[in-house]
Amino acid sequence: DNGKVLYVARDYVYDSGASHEAFRAAVAANCAREQGRFWEMRDLLFKNSKHFSPATLTTHAKSLGLDLTQFRLCLDDGYRQEVKDDYQDGKAAGMKGGALMYYVNGYMIATTDYDRVKEAVDNILSGKWS
């Protein structure tokens, strides 16, 4: 529901070795955000998490109706430093692992299911979560 929480998405992925494709996917989600389709791209990435080549990411962008020229330019040059900074901030805060996590008023919620996140937020804000 609008007005309950301020939601800030941060990326916690390192740009090296096996993590390089996940790093590229984080950049792609941010590029989709520029065109108002962050959540849709995020959902595609989680459902199709085997390969994040530039061609695969562009196919996802096309399926979402994104401007492909803008998306490709962003994928090549955008958000890399922001994703790296997010990783360093998470590391400094003591985050571990690569699971999707939400923190609400200091409580961690580890799920990708919107209904479960919404229920947890409602419980935390109403004082039912301890």
C-alpha cells in the first residue's frame, strides 16, 4: 500500500568470476528502472536465472517493450559503479550471501514473494512482529 514504507533496492553482487553474469543482471534491472520496468525485469531475471548474457538481457528488455537502443547503451555504460558501491556498502554493513533480503525497521525478510513481503511489512508496522 502506498505511503507505508520507503522502499530502497540495493544490489549485493560482486563483479568477478561466476558472479559476473549476476552483476550484469543487476545492471540490467537498473537500466530497466530508467524506463519504468524495474519490477518486471527483476521478475524475468529471477524466473530465468541461468544465463545473463547481453543477448539474453536484450531479449528480456524487448519482451518488456523497452527502448532497446537506450537499454543497450545503459547496459554497456550505466550503473556499474552504483552496483559496485551497493556491494561495498552491504559488505561494510555485514551482509552475507546472495539471497534477496529486505530489511524493515531492522527486521530481515528473505523472500522474493510479494505477498509474503507485504504481510511481513504490515505485521512489522502494526507491532505484530517481534
